[in-house]
Amino acid sequence: MRAVQIVELTGPDSALRVVEMPDPEPSHPMTPGSGVVVDVHAAGVSFPELLQTRGEYQFKPPLPFVPGSEVGGVVRSAPEGAAVRPGDRVAAFCMLGAWASVAVAPEYFCFALPDDLDFAQGASLVLNYHTAWFALKLRGRLSAGEWVLVHGGAGGVGTAVLQVARGIGAHTIAVVSSELKERVAKAAGAEFVVRSDAAWKDQAKEISEGGVDLVLDPVGGDRFTDSIRSLRQGGRVVVVGFTAGSIPEVRVNRLLLSNTEVVGAGWGAYVMSKPDVTREIGAAISGLMDQGFIRPVVGARFPLSEAGAALKLLDEREATGKVVLEF
Ligand SMILES: NC(=O)c1ccc[n+]([C@@H]2O[C@H](COP(=O)([O-])OP(=O)(O)OC[C@H]3O[C@@H](n4cnc5c(N)ncnc54)[C@H](OP(=O)(O)O)[C@@H]3O)[C@@H](O)[C@H]2O)c1
């Protein structure tokens, strides 16, 4: 098979090589001796791969290794009893090894890909949408009619969260940094869009008539205190990531005074050993897909040989929606 490996920890410009290597066995490290083998048509590009090119991600496989966590493709083989069969179009989460023409995923991380979504959209469906459901619903306890403010609203997680929140029946406000990103967030379903360089906290409080119920934050950094200040009584800030680079600190008296919460949402760490939770989230996402709420936004497509350029879009804050590699 053809694959991209990380061969050294020198960043997206120089860490990657395109290689030919043997196809994988039908076995996944999370389900030893068993796994769904997928002929990959598109693979997702995400922040962990960017960090991995610099050795900065918590999960550090020995070099060289094939990065990439998710794919859209066609099942080549599946173990007995699996919900998918050879020939099925699927969205699958492999954790590692997705940047290759053949990849392996645990059976419970393979989901039917509807005919009206292309393979690139399939490669956008697990990480961000499962995180969105996990963060909004299982961690943030979001209900219909509540207000959600989404930082990085034009990004991969952001666009997914906007669509899932609408599907849950919540009202949405996206925070973004540019005019282009305003358009992307609007197209992804944001009811209101505010700019990160404007008085977004005050605007959000005005739009939501007193404060939002939930802030979904993949960005972190300086804006965190204002995220807490933008909540109404009983509100929650759900922490998903730190793309701004710095990890915020909370003065907990603010939480006491306003009866608010800061909640962590680490999807991977939670679901990896819980196939039933993954099936439950998969069913919820599939339901929202059937109702037309979910259409992954693919912002950029690259050939495998340009994986470094794909990572640089994320690094330089230029990505919108999901970035994918196509085969
Ligand atoms: N907790 C979990 O389970 C989980 C799951 C999936 C992903 N994540 C994390 O969520 C984060 C977002 O992932 P993503 O795929 O949505 O990334 P993305 O598509 O690049 O979006 C991130 C957004 O962050 C904003 N941002 C603010 N400051 C930035 C900076 N200095 N550099 C880059 N972006 C900056 C940008 O929006 P503006 O320009 O509009 O500000 C950008 O659109 C990552 O940290 C990822 O690791 C966590």
C-alpha cells in the first residue's frame, strides 16, 4: 500500500515521507486479532497529526509510523458479526494508520456512510461529530431551546458542533476571526456569528438575552475568562482544546458567584474502552444525519504527497471545516 509516515520530529515541512509498505493484517491494537480492513478513499487531517510531527502530542508512537485517525472508504474485509460488510461505504476511526491506502479500524468504530455524502465527508464524520455529541450532550447536558456559543466556529470541531447543536434544538452563536470564517460558520448553521476581535461576550449576552447556557471551547487562551462571564446562571463552559496555544486558569470564585461550571470533554480518553458508548453516539449521529442536520464541511482536499501542506493550513489558522487527504 501507499502511505505517509512521520519519520522525524521536525514539523510539517520535513517530518513526512510517502512510502510503499505491506498492507496491514486484519487486526487492530484495540481489538487484537480482529479488525475491519478498509480501502481508503479519503483520510482526515487533524491537530494531533500536526503535534505528532513535532513530537508534541501525548501519544508518541516509535518512529517511523503512519499517522492519521479517520477515513472514508470501502470495506475490504470485516470480522464475523460486524455491522459492516465487504463493499460497504464507511466512515471509520482507526486512531493511527489512516494516512494509507489501506487502514484497519475496530468493528465498533465503523459506520455506514450515506450515499449522499462523499468519502471526504466520511473522513470528517467520526472524530469531530462524536466529539461534538460527547461534549454537548454527555458532558454539557445540552437541551433543546438552550443557547450555545461555539469558539472556532468555522473549524473542524466548530462546524460539527454547530450542526449537532442545531440537531439537538439549541440556538447557536459562533465566534470566528475573519469574514471568510463568518461565511463558513453561517453555512454550517450558526444562527448568529460574532468576531473574536470584537466585544463578542457582550454581543452574545445581548443576542441570548442575558447569557448563554453553554460555551463550547476548542480554543482556550485569553478568552476563557470572558467565556465564563458570558454564561447565564447554571451555564457550563465545556473545554475541548487549546488551539490558541495557552492553557487557561480559572478563578473559581467566578463559578461560585454565578453558579456556573467548567467541564472537561476528552472524547478519546473516555470512549476508547467503551464500545457501547461509541455505538450510542454513532446511533445519535446517524439519526441527526437522517434528519438532515449533519453535512460535514470539507474546506480543503490534498493529495497524499501534500500532507505537509495540509497540516500547515491547521498550523497557520487557515483551515475551515475539515481538511482531508484524498487517494
Ligand atoms: N477534547 C476532544 O476530545 C477533542 C476532539 C477533537 C479535537 N480536539 C481539539 O480541538 C481543537 C480544534 O480542532 P479542530 O480540528 O477544530 O481545529 P481547526 O479546524 O484548526 O479549528 C480550530 C480553530 O481554533 C481557532 N484558533 C484560535 N487561535 C488559533 C491559533 N493560534 N491557531 C490555530 N487556530 C486557532 C481558529 O478559529 P478562529 O480563527 O476563527 O479563531 C480555528 O478555526 C484541537 O486542539 C483539537 O486537538 C479535542
